[in-house]
Amino acid sequence: MSIYPWIKDRFFGAPVNGWQWPEPYAGKESWQELSFTSPTGAKMAGLYGPAATDSPRGNIVCAHPMKSAAKGFYLKSGMADALREEGYNVLLFDFNGFGDSENIDFEWPGDVLAAGRELKKLSPSLPQGLLGVSMGGAMGICACSNPDHDFDVVVAEGAFTSLEEFWVHFPTRYYVIKVTSLFVPKSETNKMKAIHHAPCLKKLKRILFIHGEEDHLSPPEMGHRFNEATNIPSELWTVPGAGHIECVDTAPEAYRERVLDFFNRHLGAE
């Protein structure tokens, strides 16, 4: 039996096959369930929502934070519907070990790549963006240093520079990471260290970093480090009064306007 499910259950709180539609959510019938495979063979679960306009302007993959709601995070926040109403085809997916995706390993950047490929297959002629929050943003940054990714632009909210820096606030997890890293090659630990990948992003036009002013887990200082390290044009927006993964709840109108405007300017049809 693999040790990965045991580690994830205890250190990530990732209940596999426990995902449910958030209540109350009125648009369930407008989403199509998808299944695809990660690069390491995990069976991935996703939801595809076509644009709510006659002429779609692009595709957006949404990568969720480290929460049991998994892909439901974007349904509850309203961002999935907002993107569709703006004219984007949207793919929500569960990282492996979360929601309804199979629990295989920690190759989460590969999960982002697989989701990007799946959406690109559905609408190959359209430009494509990634919206990632916390873990989703960090793993998205890691994925986009791979030249085979399918994204043109990225919005990363509350992305952490590394799991080690994120978990410094959780002593047990932090020391497990520290001890484990002594026995794992640096090349492996760097796979999920977003600050390591930020200076070598491939093919992206632009990236927007968003951080909550009161975020103590992925503080604005991390956003400044990303913004300085990245090798592509970038923007940094700090949301006043927002904690970790609270930006859309703290400033819903400003958040939606900023994210949609970014995608429209740098991804949408001219």
C-alpha cells in the first residue's frame, strides 16, 4: 500500500472521494463531469463549464487551494460563473489526493499540466489562462516552468514560495518537511518550490500575483519576492484587509473586476 494517502490524510486533510456539490449552488446542470489522467497515472476528476456567450474568448483552468472543497472552491466563490459569463470556457479539477481525484503522489504540478491539456483538447483554437489560489497558484507557477504547458497567462492568488515557508506556522508539518528533506534529493524538493520556478517560466505572456494584506500564511512579502524573481512581465496586487484565500470574499467586486480585466487584456480576443 502506498504511503502517500496516509501522509496526505494527516498533513493535508485531503479526503479522497468525499467531494460534494456546494449547497446551495443553483447551476449544477450547466457543468459536465470529466475524467482525465495525470502524467503519473492518477485518475483526475474535473468539471467543464462552457462559456455563457455565443463566441467564447478563451479558456481558463482553475486550480484550487489546499481545502476539502477542492474544485468547489470556485463554485462557492462565484468566480467560476463569473468567468463563464465573461465568455470563458472553464475547467475546474481536483488535485490528486483531493475531492474525487485518485490519490497517487505529490506530483501536483503535473496535475496542472494535465488539466491544461484536457481543456486545450476541448477548445484547441482559444488562448488559455490559469487561475490558481494558494496551493493552486504555487503549483501553477511550478508547472509553467515546463515548456510543455498550455497556458498563456496566469493569475496566482496567495501562492506560497515553498511548502516549508508556508508550514512554518504549523510546527508538526514544518518539522516533518525539514526532516524529510534531508533524505530527498534537492531536485525532488524543488519540484514544488514555486520560488525556484518563478525565474524560469516558459511561454507565458504575463502573470498577476494577488496577496491579502492580512495573509500570514502567504504574506505580501512572498508576492514581492515572486514579482522580483519572475522572468516575465508581472503585476502585483495587494488586497487590503484580506487574509489567506479571502481576497474574493473581502473585496468581491474589485477582485472580479481585476481578475477579469487581466484575462481580457492579456488573454481575451483583441
